[in-house]
Amino acid sequence: MNDDTGQRSHLRPLLAAACGNSSGSAPSTPHAKALAYSQCMRANGVPRFPDPSTSGGGVGFDLSQSILSSPQFSSAKQACQSQAPGRAG
């Protein structure tokens, strides 16, 4: 399996803002916020964007180099920038 093992980047910052959920309110936990960001990235052209992981006391994403270097990643990152990790809400 060739998924750029050894060339992984870890985004570990907590999300401060994310898109609304089905009730119209913003997700309330760091994991829920990170999950909303993952869903936004997938909806905007990065189908292999992973769900967040919780390890080491934080929430983050285990992203392969192939995802990070794709043109779709750049476009989705721009589309989801208001929900990006570290954004104040």
C-alpha cells in the first residue's frame, strides 16, 4: 500500500470555528468542530480527507503528502478557510 507513509503531516491545532450542524448551531466540542472541517474538505473536492483523530490530548488530522500536494486540497482549503484549524470564531 503506497500512501506516502513516512511523509505524513500532522495538523494538531484545535479548531476554533466550524460550519453549522443540522440544528443550525456551531459544533460545541473540538472533535465536532474538526469533524465539520473534514466534511467541508470532502464536500469541496478532497474525498480522501480523513476524519479527525484524538491523540495526545488534542484533535488533529493525519494527512498524506498526496492529499497535501493535490490541487483539490488547495481549493478546498480556501473554501473552508473560515472553519480552518486555529481560526477564531
